[in-house]
Amino acid sequence: MRGALARDCEDSGYNSAMQIYLVGGAVRDRLLGLPVRERDWVVVGSTPDQMDALGYRRVGRDFPVYLHPETREEYALARTERKTGPGYRGFEVHAAPSVTLEEDLRRRDLTINAIAQTADGELIDPVGGQAHLQARLLHHVSDAFREDPVRILRVARFAARFYELGFRVAPATLDLMRGMAEGGDLTALVPERVWQETLSALEEPRPDVYVQVLRDCGALQVVFPEIDALFGVPQPARWHPEVDTGVHVLLALRVAAERAFSAEVRFAILVHDVGKGTTPKAELPRHVGHEQRSVALVVQMCRRLAVPNRFRDLALAVAGNHGLCHRALELRPDTLLRLLESLDAFRRGHRVTEFLDACEADARGRTGLESRPYPQRELVLAAWHAALAVNARAVAGSGEAELSGEALGGAIREARLAAVTAARERFSSAESDVQRDRQ
């Protein structure tokens, strides 16, 4: 194994004392026997001028990070950091040929991410990362961890990624994170970083663990107070054997991940019930009107965190309509059609399947009901496909005079309603046949 930079130096005849090491996730994942998704390198003994001379393009605004002109892999000059102010950019970075590999590794967040590998395959591990890999511990490198509150989110994200491999957050690290949360360090987080880390965590194998770790250290009530408020809030045991609303959200997130639903769906699941956190105690365990309250809270959350529109729009649809979807078998055809129209189903077809993914995960995210059938999905899909089959041109020319404008829109809706009605009847008939066969 040799870095592309080392080959470039040799090919150009460049006389340099620079040394190149593979670092971070590539080393960690290789030791865990996992596929290496990307490789990062650290360069010791070099300068920005030398990197420029070799054709590397600088991409780090705050840190000396470069892209190889062909492989596009990242090469960062060895550096140290000193906290000078609040926030992600409140650091003084020192990158010079005199900075050693060990100094660079000791500034990193977790010991398992602070292992380097030489061109000959030798491992350099000054902070015990290999021992923590074997012990399946996510352990901070040093007390400098507290200088960057984003690291709390990163630890929770790594916990979500490696939970199935047996990894847990080290007690000492969890205590450190708890102290940071209690000390107000998280107030320095910028919304963009919160969303970036949360989105990455939602895409991990166990996004529910991300939420649980943040709650365990007290960070959830700061970063996502609307979600933290759900824990301890009861629901009717008839519908929710797990009772606790926060636990239900974690279960539904796990179902969504197991079924490989999209990140948009997982975010919608994360926030679909936030209105239940504002139910008056006198009304518990019922949650009348929680859908409307959820919609209002989701709007606020998405504005606060600058959540992209495609995530926000699906989350709003799920928050406002998941209860309606659960009752699909009882709905009149006109209500089914209005549900489809609220999803913009005839222009954005993907919204329907994503909405149904989220509703199914919600229905299955209940203790003991994970494998319960969800025929509501098939009914809504049947109604949608039937309505989609309506030919607008045929409707426009079906009368004595060609229709247009509002008249055409009304006629198309009537045709769609008729199609949904027929699909509803066919579905009910098929369901009755299935029930008879089971008896």
C-alpha cells in the first residue's frame, strides 16, 4: 500500500522528507473486516507550497486538506488544533512540517479513528485504538474532545453504525458527553452541522441508537427537544403495547432501517408523533389532535435546522396523515382520493410510496406487532394506480363539447373518484375471499 502522493513525489523527482500515512476510517474498517469505502491520508513533513507544486487542489477552507488530481482522495497536512472560541470554527490550526504523526492522531475524536498505517502495512497506534476495537468501545482520545460539541453527535452516529458489531460508548466518554451537555457546550452547535450529522446517522444500520445515545447523555433535549419530550408520554396500550411514545419512535426507526427505507422516510418517522409531547396531561393517554400539533412542530424544527424541502415535505405529510392511512380500510372512496391529492400523488408519485413506507414502519414499530400485516398499504396503492389510469384527454373529449379549465378539472376528479371506488370494491372483495379461505 502506497499513497498516490508518494508515487507523485517519486515520479516528479521531488526531493522531500514528507511521509504519507493511511489514517482514520480506512484503517479502522480494514481491522474490523469491513469494506473500505474511502481512504484518507495524512502528510507529515510537507508544506502547502509543496502540495500545490505537485498539482493537488486545496479544498479545506479552515484546514489544509487537498484532493489528489486523479484519485480524488483526501490528503491532509499533519496539524494540531487549539481552541480559541466557540463553535465548529473556533480553532487555531497549526500545520507545519514539524508536526508529528502522533500529534496529529492525538487531536482526533475517538481512539478507533486515531490509528495510522504506513506504506509497509505497519500500524501506528499511540492512543490504544486497536485495544478499543477489540473491546468494542467508542472511547475519546483525550479531554480535548470537549472542545468540539459536534463530537457528541459523531459518537452517537458511530454508535448507530457499529451497534450490531457489539460497540458501545465507553462509560468515561458518555460521562464526558453528559458533562458537555449539562455545561451548555451544545449551544455552540450550528444548525447545518446538526442536520448533517443527523442525516448521516439516519442512514446508518441503527438510527434508533443515535437517538438513544443522545438521550443518554442529555444532548437530545438540547438538539431535538421535541423528540426528547416524547419519552415518558403514555399511549393507549391497546394500540401501543410499548406504551411509551419515545420508545415507539425508536421501534419504528428500527423497522424503517431493517426494511432499508430511505433517509427521507426515516426522518419522517423520527418526527411523525412530536405533537404527542404537547398533549395536556389531563387527556393522556389519548392524543386527540396530535397530528395537527405535530405538523406545526415539524415546521418549526425544519426551519430551525434548515432541513431540505424533500425531507420536510414528506415529514409534514406523514405527521398530518399517518392516522388517516392507518384507517384506510374504513375510509370512503372520496376520503381516499383526498388523501392521495394531499400527497400530490398525481405529480410526485414517489411521495406515495415513501408515505406508505413511513406509515407501515409506524404501524409495525410497536412491541409484539412488528410482523403484523399492513393491508392499508395495498389498498392505498390500488386506489392510486386506479386513479392514475384515468386518461385526462379521454375525459376532456367524452362529452358533447370538449372540456377545459375548471370543468375539465372537475370531470377528471369525478373519473378518478369512480376509479378509486371501483378499486375499493375490488380490494374489499379480495379481502373477503382471503378471510373466507382462512376460516
